[in-house]
Amino acid sequence: MDYLAVENASKTFGGGVRALDGVSFSVERDEFFTLLGPSGCGKTTLLRSIAGFADLTEGTITLDGARLDRTPPHRRDIGMVFQDYAVFPHLTVAENVAFGLKARKTPAAESAARVAEALATVRLGALAARLPAALSGGQQQRIGLARAMVIRPKLLLMDEPLSNLDAKLRIELRDEIRDIQKSVGTAAIYVTHDQEEALAISDRICVMNAGRIEQIGTPQEIYADPRTIFVASFVGTMNVTPWDAAGPGFPPGFAPDRAHVWAIRPEHLRIGEGRPGAVAIRGEVDKYTYLGREAHVAVRTPDGRFVIQVADPAPGLRMQPGTPVSVGFDPANALFFDEAGRRVAT
Ligand code: ATP
């Protein structure tokens, strides 16, 4: 049986806003599961429904064999980490972490041991007696994490916990959150609108759009095998071009009949004709963007504008706008989508 099962969840707010529209998925006992999608797609509403801060209009939620949506929030055994840390400023680090145990009337000796263990896990042991105001944002979020974990929840929910941190710290703490989740083995649902974060941290990603699920899959499946044009465009950079059978020189009969647009990643394009059998489109350089490890060359062609990933420094490739080039690629790397945005097999 599924550990967490959300079935046919819908939520309509007053005024007819349908924030969730028939959402179903399941999460395994030790899984790191991420809800990814643009602002307003319903991620937070879904997370709040699981936590018990919001009621579903329709649908059921089951956790470890019990109906969660019929259990009051304080009895759901769920640990929650918030974007804004939500630490109590007048309590020390250790008192913050002990808060949930106190509410559960855990004996003092056991509480002290569990708080020490949770603080060690998030590497805050040395700061136990400090007040949160004397800590950095990253450290405050570690308190949030320790406080959620110390109650040994059945499920850990995290709502954009890294959004308020700077880029470097975000990557550090992201890796740490994943390591901690794997070492304690608690099922986690993580909400983010950052696709790179989702790829890095998740066992599986659920991509949402307008209250519905577009696709659920491993990071590799979501990136390399997107089932809809929405997923293809939302995760990573994708060149999306209207399909015109007379256009870009694919082998005859290669594209599916229902093709409406085709898409290809920058790393699957190259400057130059490439090997025989490859497709080549002629155009001219529009823009060269240096990105450190690599560079992106945007090329304007009669078939559309393409962004191509190249190594940098690439001798001779720091091209001025207007330089004539051809864009080469293997047609097997092209993805086709129908008018409804669904992937069509070649
Ligand atoms: P964000 O990343 O911006 O938090 P989200 O994906 O978490 O976005 P939700 O906050 O779940 O999205 O919102 C989904 C939809 O429901 C949005 O259209 C939002 O405006 C609407 N909504 C959310 N809460 C309410 C509410 N209390 N009353 C009315 N509409 C709401």
C-alpha cells in the first residue's frame, strides 16, 4: 500500500478559484518528493491541505493507512518547515527545538536528549543557548528543520525553505536537507518553484500547472523525457519552435503527423553542420552570453531563434552579432508536441 496517498484532491476557493483540480499521487515511506511549479499553480494549497491548515473541497488523503483528512492538524504527526523560518524570537535555539516535544508532554530527560540529537544533526549543537536573532538566515532555517524533525514525524513538509537565502547558502543547505532526509528516512514533501533545486534534491518531482499535475517522474525523466510542452519548457532551457514540415530539413516522415511544435535542448545543438545525417539550419548570431563554465549562443534562423550551449572559451566562437553560422543537431534529440501540448512519439 502507498505510504501517503492523495486521491482526486480538489480545492475551490470562494469566488470560484480552482486552486487544485483532481490531483492524485502517492509518496513512498522514505521518499523525497517535490512539488514544482510556477507561482499560483496550487503547490502551497496542496501542502497546507496535507498539513491540515486547509480543507479539500473534494478528495482524500491517507497516511500510513489512516485517513489524514479526518484527523485534526495537531494529531497528524507532521513536521513542517516554512519559508520564513517561523522561529520564536524570545526562545533559545534549544527551546525552539524543544517546543513541539513540550506540547506533546515528552519527559524532560528524553526531550533534552532528542533536542541534542536534532541539533547535532543540523550542526547547531554549539549554538543551543543562543537566541535566534544572533543567528544567520541559514542557521535559523536549521532550527526550523531541527524543530520539525525532533518530533519524529511520519511526514516532513517543507514550503520553499530556501527561498530567503542567498544562492551559495541555498545550494549548501539544499544538499544538507537531502542528506538529513536520507539519513533519518522520513518521507518528505518539498515545495519549490526553482527547477534546478527540484532536480538536485528530489527522488521524484511532481510538476504542477494551474491546479493540475503535468507529470510525475525522477529528475532524469522530467528533464530528458518531458511528457508535455509545459514540463519541457519549465524545467531547464528549451528551444521551442512551431513545426513546419517544409522547414528545418528533418528526414522525410520523421515528424509525427500531429506535430504542432518541436523542441530541443541547447546542449543538443551545435554550431556547424556536424556529421552526415544531422540536420543543419542556417542563420546568424544574435547574442553571445558568457556563463563561466559554458556559453550560450543565440542564433536567429528562418525557422526561429535557437539557444546553443557551447564550451567557453571556444576558439573562434566569441562571435559578433550578425556572424553567419549553421545550427547542427541530431534529429533524434528533437521532441514533438501536439496542439494540446502533449508529447507525440516519433
Ligand atoms: P506560490 O508559489 O506563489 O505560493 P502556489 O503554487 O503555492 O504559488 P497557491 O498559493 O496554492 O499557489 O495558490 C493557488 C491558487 O489559489 C492561486 O490562484 C491563488 O491565488 C489561489 N488562492 C490561494 N489561497 C487562496 C485563498 N485563501 N482565497 C482565494 N484564493 C486563494
